[in-house]
Amino acid sequence: MAASAVVSTSDVSRAKLELDRMKRSLQGWLKFRTLNDAVAAGTAPTKKPRAYAREVVTQNRDWATEQRLARQLYALLSDSFPDAKLPAPDITANPEAAVQLAMIAIDGPSSSASSPTAQGFVWLWPVLIVGGLLLAVTTAIKTSADVAKDKEEKACIEAGACTDYGFWMKAGGIAALAWVAWQMGVGEHVKHALKGKG
């Protein structure tokens, strides 16, 4: 791993912020990825026929983005923690590679709480990111995870296993604006206009 001459506190703070953003994006993707896996397995409830829901989630999986994500995560983790045991980033051999690597990036490179790597994971990783000049990789991972999440979420909605909260929030916002406008006098104008036509 390449090391920079000086690692400032502000650099480490920025790296921690970027790592937190990356982890949130990975968690968002994993949420829908896991739910869609359950739909495909027939263990998650859906509002659509099960065969249709299964077809939707399996056909809409973005394998190219998952492959890119697996390679990016592998590069970040292997450079940051060269002694960690990581799954190979090839999704043709292991379709769950991106998922497994994402979980390591979120939880740490070791499941053993007594290992030095696991103990130092939270505070050490931002220093390693800055020292190894890997900040751009965390941003690329966040972007790939957001793209993958979007595809999985849309498939989940189409399969009937998720609700399109964005639609309902927009509809609620329009209704609230209409109510405010009505209260500000638009209602009286509409009533007068209707009486005039009658």
C-alpha cells in the first residue's frame, strides 16, 4: 500500500465521512438485494403472482454493476487489509461475491472480535484509506452501490414486494400544497367561478 507523507486529522475525518456514506449505500443495496433473493426463493410475500415476482427480480438483477462492485470492494479491502481472507471478486464463479465483500466492508474484515484487525477496524480504516490514497475508490463503490440499489428497488416494487414510497410522498406533497392554496383563498375564487357559470 502506498503511503502519503503526512496524514492530517481533517483528511482522516473526510475519509471517515466517505466510508460512512459508502457503508450506507451498501446497506441500502443489500436491503433490497436480500429481499429480492427472498422473493426469488418464494419466501417473501408479494402482491403479484409468485411466478411473475420471481421472474421480475431475477431478470432485473444488474450483474454488470455487481461485478464492478465486487472488484471495487476487493481492491479497497485487499489494499487496506492485505492479511484478510476475502472471497474472489468473480461473480461468475460466486454470484454472491459482491454481497459477501459488501458485508465485510460494513462489518469489518474479521468476524473474530478478539483479532487485532477487527478491534482496529473502526478507527484504523479511515487512516488506511487516506494513507493508501483510496478515497476515490470509496466514492466509486458508493456510486456502484447506489446504481445497484436503484435497480433492485425498482424490481422489488414491480414484483409487488415493496411499496413505492417516493410516489406516495410526492402525492402527499401535492395534496398538501393544494390544501394550503385552498386555505389561502383559491377555494373562494373557485366557488365564485362555479357560481358564475351556474
